Amino acid sequence: MNHREELTHRRKAAIGLGGPERVERQHRMGKLTARERVLALVDSGTWEELGAHVAPRSSDLGDAPGDGVVTGVGLVHGRTVYVYAQDFTVLGGSLGEMHAAKIQRVQDLALKSGAPIVGLNDSGGARIQEGVDALNGYGEIFKRNTHASGVVPQITCIMGPSAGGAVYSPALTDIVVMVRGTAQMFITGPQVIEAVTGERVSAEELGGADSQLRRSGVAHFATDDDAGALELIRELLGRLPSNNLEDPPVRTPADPEAVDLAGLVPDDPNKPYDIRMAIRGIFDHGSFLEFQQGYADNLVVGLAYLDGHPVGVVANQPRVLAGTLDINASDKLGRFVRFADAFNFPLVTLVDTPGYLPGTGQEYGGIIRHGAKVLYAYAEATVPKVTVICRKAYGGAYLAMCSRSLGADLAAAWPTAEIAVMGPEGAANIIYRRELQAADDPVAVKQKKVAEYRERFANPYVAAGRGYVDAVIFPEETRDFLVRSLQSLAGKRDGRPPKKHGNMPV
């Protein structure tokens, strides 16, 4: 066999992955192969594979093309992206020393080049036969995930099993996408849980896409199949900058949906409405991409376009828990704000919250430290920040939702805004407690005092009079106000004291 024949033979073996039988088994499971996934992700004709001839050190593992992972670089929307895709047809996609070294190689290149990295995970976990070498491989990957955090976007798509140490690399990345029916993530599997605790649970119930999206919040998105996941990743990459030194790409401006913003907030302050309608009526039509939908739905976060310019959106949702901030919503908000700030998305915050959710469950669960994440994230963020108070903004939650005092560059309020230490009902109970106790008709007296409090304090004009609100605007003026505000803040430079890093509350 001459040199050309040998190279041709080796290339053919690499392309064949684990062989026709295992490839067919992968397809029967409803999954694409690693190489099919990569080619569907990158622009046609741009894929350059790296490390195709890497093999395990030990010959005892048999023929293992690429050591169970496909790695390389390609273009997505014409921009460089580094990719690794674990190959379940070769040694179950298990991670060994050389498998890990290939992933580390593209991680290093992505960081040097200032380009995003996408991981397509489909693996049986650490390769038992390689013992501590496999564990060391995971540690090296985790370290690189951490070093790349906030420097280049990192997206992980779980497309098969991911258990034990394998789940920590995805958790260290910016965005996690999961495929329903084929993807599972968990620290310990159902068999171990049953053996240790006696609890019976299926793999899908424990770590399936919807469990990790809606119950734990580990996943940011879930799709029905591989093709949908890869298309979503392409959409995300089209919105993100290549690195933290660049701005996100702009798009052609589009008008918002025709939403009656003027009539959106009900006259009854206790009646809910859907904040997503406000989002649809303010931002470019169809541009809002919601993160973690189904998890902590009392808060809505996502990326959108405003007159063609990318922004991060944070909004309380009055339809769920009255828009209160609880433990999960605080975690969701803090994480998203830090992500948006890292990659230069200006932040628009729509406020309608009566406060932090009360209750022993919240207190014992650490609402103080979780809620502090919101304060920390907003105060730390240096991107342009504009806040619009739609209705309720009470007490600590008023401060937390990017108030001027916490760092908002500009703040506006709708005429329906209620900005106060607490709601009129609670305030009346405290301020006028003795009058209510002595009254012949305490209900009537309370109603009167609530009305007085609302008129004197629960409106935007007191805050506007102190300069805490820059403008009181009609709801239908919100889009224009935001466009002009962000245009005026385009050159913002906001420094922070030199330090190694902060100590974020956890």
C-alpha cells in the first residue's frame, strides 16, 4: 500500500465512525451521527476536521476511529466556530485521555482565536478502562471552560446520555440545549438513586430535557430532535458576538407587533396581564428569543432586537406568582444579566413586581443569598442599562430590578407605576394600625387609607420628583424612548475598581 492509498484508507475508516451497524443503530435511536451533526451545524463546505487520526494509547480498546470524538473548525453564518461532537458509535462516546485531549485542543484554539465553541455531547461518560487518565481529562476540560467563560461564547447541546462528571462541562458553559427523548443529564443515574435512597425514577424523569429545563433550570432550551437543536444553535450563534471584545451583530430593523400597550395594564392593580405582550409590542417583530421558558416563569428573560440592535430583555411576569422574585427567578435573572453583560448586550428591564416571595420555604432555601445575586449582577454590569417600570415596584424588589441607585443609566415609568416601600394594603395596615383598631368600621377606614396612600405615594411622580425616574411616559412611547436612550448610551464607558474578581453570593 503506497502513501496515497494508506491515507485514503485511513480517511475512509475515520469517516465510517464505528461502522455501518453502529451507525444504523444510532439512526434507529432517532439520533444523527457525530459527523452528520457537525456538517448540519456549519456552513456547507467550510468544515476542517482536526485530529481525525487520534487513537487511544491502549490497543486493548480495539479499533476506535478518532477516539470517539469529532473535532474541528468551520464557519457558521460566515464566522469561525470551533466544534467537538462526541461519537456514540465509537466506544459509546466515552471520554478517555486522547478523547479529552482533542476537546482541549479545540478549546485552546477557540480561546486563542476569539471564536465560539460548540460541544455536541453524546457519551457514556468517563472511560472506565482508562481510570484516572479519564478523570484528569475531565478536569482539564473544566479548567478551560472556566478560563473561556465570559471571553468566548460556549454552547453545549446534550444529544444523548451525559452522566456523572460529564455534566459539569455543560454546566460551566453559557447555554445548554437538550434534545427531547434522547438526551439525559444527571449526576447519579436511576439505579444508583434506587440503591441508595430506595427512590424509583426513570432516566427521562430524572434528567430528560423537560426535567432539566422546567424543574432544575440546568437547560436553557429543549428541542424535539437533533435537526431542531442544530438549527437553534445556528440561530444563537447568529445573535452572539464571536468574543467579549466584539459587539453582537445587528439586523435589519423591523416594526413591533400591533399590541395595545396603552390598554395592557389593567385598572385593577391586583389583576394580572402577560408581560410577553409588552415585549411583543416594544421589540422588533418575532425577534424575542426566550431563555429557560418553563422555569421560574414569574420572570421572563431573553434576547431581542430593538430597531435592529441586539438587546437583553428582563421582565417580571405578573401572570405567575404576581411577578414576585423567588429563589429560582433570582438565579435565572442573575445568570442572564451576567451573560448579557459579558457579551455586550445592552439590558432593558421591564418592572412589575410587588417584592420578593414571602414564606418559610423561601427563607429556609436562602432567598437572601439568592436574591442578592440579582443586586450583584445588575450592579456589576457595565453595559447600557435602561429600566421601564410598568406597574408595581415595591421595596427591595424595586431596587433589585435595576433601579437608578443600583446602576440603571436611564429609568422611565408608565403612569400606572406604583413605586413605594410596600404596597398600599400592607402600608395601611402598618401606618394606620391604631386608627384601624379604634375604628367602628375598620374596613371602610382601611379602604380610605389605602386610597390616600396610593394617591400620595404609589405613583411615579414622587420618584420622578426626586430624579429617581428620568421620565414618565405613555406605554405606547416606550419603544421610541428605548431606541433613543440606547442610541445616547452607545458610547458608554463604565469602569470598576481593579480587583482579582468579586465574591458573588451563591
